[in-house]
Amino acid sequence: MKVRRLMLDVDRAIERPDIVVLARAIDGVRGVAGANITVTDIDIETVGMEVTVEGDDIDVDALTTAIEKAGAAVHSIDEIVFGSRTVERVPRAR
């Protein structure tokens, strides 16, 4: 399965890793063509981030391992796009 986009919920401790260190770790993963790291919340001990990664064939296991080796924790995969083309989400009216 060719993974083209992942949106991850990631937390890190306030003191480590620096967001640039995390970006370098993600950039080194096979299949990653680009990423966006957005800080979504900060409390006394942790920084919550939304990490969106895109590429043609992202190695999901290597990505998770790289994030964890950098000192952060993946809480969940909130979106995955896969296949031979990218399908954008269409919100439903409820």
C-alpha cells in the first residue's frame, strides 16, 4: 500500500526535542517529500503538535520510529491517504 499522506497527533516534552530536531528526523524518512508541524497546544510539561507528512510511498513504521527516537510520542494517526492518487476529504452535511 502506497501511503501518500499522514496526519499524526504528536506530543513532546517542553524541553525536548526542539521542533527543528523533530523536522530533521521526519525529513530523513524514506518516502517523505514534505511535512508540516503545527503546535496546537502547550501546557506545563508538554507541547501538542499536528504533523502532516506527504510523499509518494511513506514508510509509516520508519516515520513512527524516527519521531520516537527524536524524543516525541505519536498518540494517533488521524488521517491516512493511500493509493495511486490523492483523494481529498469531502465533508458531509449532517
